[in-house]
Amino acid sequence: MKRLIVNADDFGLTAKVNEAIIDGHCRGLISSTSLLANGEAFEGAVALSRQAPRLGIGVHWNLTEGKPVAPGSSIPSLVNGKGFFARTPGGLWRAMILGRVSTVDIERELRAQIEKVLGASIAPTHLDSHKHVHALPVLGKMGIKLAREYGIGAIRWVAERWPAPGGLLRRYPGATRTIIRQLLNGCALALISRGWSRQLRRAGVTCASHFYGLTATGFLDEEILGEILSHLPEGTSELMCHPGIVDNALRRTPTRLLEQRETEYRALTQPAMKRLAQDLGIQLINYREMVGLKADRVSREEGSNLN
């Protein structure tokens, strides 16, 4: 059976991003999203989510952009003098290696983000993160610990499986450098993520077996989406996406994805893409349903062993 979680990142970034995600769920392929606790449109995202009870909602940890959820004075190593996050993902990792960032501060902020989502009466289906910082070794262990503590059954496993970058490079020849950089980043994150996959299993925290969307970030149009769907393997996969509608609010954010979000939005809501998924026998699920499927399988195996 081919199962696919289509997860829209950045729920809560802006009102128009929220609108695109909900519409992409109601009319298109989106089955899951991850909520920015420190997003300027957090409250609007929570309100819209009430219209979509089948949409899985996770926590999109953010340690690199905007203002933290915890008071800046309580996490001084993470913020600058104005109380904003002070580092890029690479800078955060270097600061962690050099001991310039306190893991106590990091855990305090990550807890605050989870608890803000819980306080909005949303039971998170999974954890993932902005720029995939949760894949870093120390943060991966912290993610597993917090997932277990808060009863969150799944974490994004950033080990990308890409059929071949050739189609992407042919379609966007002017973006070769960006695509290659994203492909290499994906390879590095896959190596790191595989390092803690055994810890996930031991902790009883679930992840999708396959991951897509990192190399295609900013280039996920209808043709590339069709290529991913056509090459989807058996088992459960996650496709990360970033749909949205461009307005002044989005332009004011630090994101580099502007018109690209509208391209993804159109692709994800194309009736032809939904028909293709159905024709290929792909079942759209969210993380909560994936965790439930695993629990059912374990229960059946245990029952079989007893007999």
C-alpha cells in the first residue's frame, strides 16, 4: 500500500498562507500541516483549523526567525538585544558546537512552542522544524524526549528519497546552483537523520519511511509533483510543501519563497493531481493516522504471537 502525508509547512506564517493551506486541504492533496507557534498569524491558523477536522496539525519548531514564544530574558543565548532569534540554522549549529548556546534555553523555547499549540486546544500529530534544525544530533534527542513527554507520536525524519534530480534540473536550468545546493543539503540531513532513526524506534516514536520535498523546495510545480507521485514507493512517505498566496504580509517575512508558494498552491489543488494520486492507488493520510496504523499492526502481531 502506498500512503502519503502531504504536509504544508508554515501554518501561521501569514493569513494568506493559512488560507492556501486550508484550501489545499479541502480541495487538494494536503493532508497535514505544521503550525508556527511564533507566527504572526498563529491565532488565525487556529481559528481556520476548526473548519478542517481531518487536517493533521503538528508543531513547526522555529529557532532561527522571528520572536520566541518564551520570554527573551529566559533564553538569553538564543536571542539578540532586540529579543529576536539571532542565528541562521548553520550559525545555530556552530554556536551549539562551540558552547555559545545553552541547551537549557533551547529546551525551554521548544517546550513553550509545544505548550502554546496545546493551549490552543490542538493535539499535535507530530513534530518538525523550520529549516530542519530538529535533525541536528542534540536537537534530535531532545525532540524524541519531548515527543514522548507530551504524547506526540511522530517526528519528521529528514532522509529524502529523490527519484533523480535530472527532471528538476532540466525544467529549471537557471536554478542549477540552488537545486544542487538543496540536493546536497538533503544528502547531509539524510546522513544525520539516519544516525538517530534507531533512537526513534527504541523510543516508540514513529516517522514516515520516505521523505520528499527538500530538493524541490521552491520548484514544486505540477510536473515535479506528478514525478514524485509517480515514483512513490510502497509504505508511508511524507511530501513537504510550502503553499501560500503572496501579499505584503508575506513579503515582510524573512522567507525566500514568495511566488513559488503560489506555484505549489496551484499544483496541490489541481484536480488532475488528485486524480493521479487516486489512479496510482495512493492513500492520503496524516501523521495521526500513520501512528494509528502502526499501533494496529503491532496489536495484530502481538495477537498472532499469542496464538
